[in-house]
Amino acid sequence: MKRTKYLIISIFTFLTLSGCEINDYVQPSVLPEISQVGKQTFGAKINGEIWTPFQKFKTNANFKPAPVVWGRYQNATLRLSVTNQNTFESISFMINNVQGTGTYQFMRYFPKNAVEFTPFASVYQKCPNGNCTQYVVCQTCENEVNLIRFDPISKIYAGTFKVTFQNKENPSEKITLNEGRFDIKE
């Protein structure tokens, strides 16, 4: 019985992993177009260089990796999260008190009573070689998001943004995101 169970698990693991394809990363040459239809797109220029999310593994029937573009609206807060699995970077944004289209700021901190792993609500993180550096929204720098589509019925949220992050451990080190855009369907 144990052999049969082990054999089934081994075959399932082999089929799952052999069905996964690894994509080759290609540095984007243009940002995604600004759109408002729920295309699951995100892009920005980080210190002048184009940055977009990237999913290393293609999805198939047996293997569904975590999404690299994610968004959710709940309790008047819009959360966005994106990753680039090739460069080991991730960006998480929160916008509080969202009631419709308009100009907002990304949240810097969670409320004091929030149960979160960090006090910072919006962060940029890069982890080359397993060494992670976290950047938080700069208190005195640019921080603006223009929500151009807010549709909780269709669950589509789109906008443009510009924001500057600073290294949590070394605040003089800054990273600026300009020409940012997202078009996310929950």
C-alpha cells in the first residue's frame, strides 16, 4: 500500500512539474498601454527604467502559480500587488478611503490595530540572491495615484501613478516610480 501511494505521488509530481514551462525573461521596451478594461496589466518606470511584472512559469491544467498582478477592493481600501519573478522584485500598494475615481495617495502605514506582518502599507521590495531590501513610501516625496476607473460591480480598477520610495534602513536611498499605470480585474 505504501509503495502504491508513493508511486502515485511520484507520478503526480513528475507530471505536474514536467508540464510546467519556464518562460525566458525579456526586458520590456515599452510600458503597457493605459487601459480601463481589466487587462491585468501594470507598468512603471523605476528610476527611468521600464518595469513590468513577469511570471516565470506558464500556467497549465496541473500547475497554477501565484498571480503576478493582483488586486482587491474591500472595506473602501484598494490593494494592488505585483511581482517580477525574474528580478525578484515586488510592489504592494494600498489606497484607503476609495469612494470612486479621483486623485488619492498610497497609504504609508497600516492603522495601529491592523494585524499585518509590517507596519508599512505600501512597499517596494527586491530580493536578489535572497537578500531582501524593503523600500517604503517616502513621507516628503511624490505620492499620487489617479484612479481613472473604479467599478466594484465589474471589479475593474485602473489608474496612473507616481511615487517615491526610500530604503527602510537607509532613507537617503530612493527609488522613484513614474509613468505608472495599472488595469486590474479582481
